[in-house]
Amino acid sequence: MTDLTAVIRNATVQTADQLMRQTGFCPPPSVHMLTDDPDHPYLGFVSCRLFRRGTDAATAVTDLGLLPSVLRAKRLLVTWEDCDLRTALQQTGVSFPTAVVTLEATPSTQTLAWHSFDVRVGPRSPAGVPTAVPRWQPTTYETNATLLPCITGLLDLWRQARDGNAGQTIKGLRRAGYMVNLATRT
């Protein structure tokens, strides 16, 4: 695990913790794009658009792989909250694990980190929504773990290294509701 990847992982978990405590919601699935350029390794990120449950959720997550493909990112760090995503995908099961998942992927490998947490209901937010108070468990790692089909689809889309206009791709993603934030180079 690289230092930058560790920084992004930690920021992802801290952001999720703050968001749950303040609003009761989890952050949307996102992808952080990295390159091999030692001076500018971070390209930016794309966060998922709003989606309906079922196939629209799967399509929305899979399409997170489009911009990294066009930008020819060398590594990705994909993030999501597992219970929230499995619920959105309408997977069968009584309950799903609560965990912020971070997946570091290269063209040939992938390492999954489970940042598991237990949650209790917190006070109401200013909007009147109950908040969540996570209690974090030790992080566990899996190499080449079995992934949700939409995450596999995201990786497959990215690994295709598409030709395309990055500006047009960004405009299209933003029009569809994705948040795109590219790093500025100094």
C-alpha cells in the first residue's frame, strides 16, 4: 500500500465517520484516480450520481470506471459503504455487513480493505434525520477478493483504456449527476 493510498483510505473513513455523525448518511460510491507520475500522482475523483434501486444502481456504479479509462489512470481506489450498496442493488439477505470498503486496483491486482463498524442511532440532524454513531473495528485486508458485479464492471470498464475526449466525458458525467473533481497541478 502506497503512502498516498493510505492517506486517501484514511480520509475516506474519516469523511464517512463525519457524514454519518452529522447527517446519518454514508458517502456515495466513488473512485479516486492515480497515475505513475511521482510529481503528480493524484488525478482526482468521481463520486456516483443519485440512482434508483436495482439495475440503475449497478449501472451508476459501473459507469464510475469511464473517466479513469479515458484518463488512462494507472491505479484506482474505489470506495463504498457495503450495506448501503448491497441494499441499493437489492441483494437478497437478512442483513449486510456495515463497512466502508476501499479497493486499491491496478491493471492486474486488487486489494480490498474492510473498515467495518457497528452503528447506533445518534441525535437528530438539523434536518430532523436521525444521525448514526459508528464504532470502528480493526481494518482487514483481502487480496483478489470476490467483488460485487458492479464493482467488477467498473474495473473492467477502466481496464479497457478507452480513447475519448476527457473534457466531453467530464461534461457528460456531470450532466448525468456525477461529481467530478480533478486535481490541479501546481
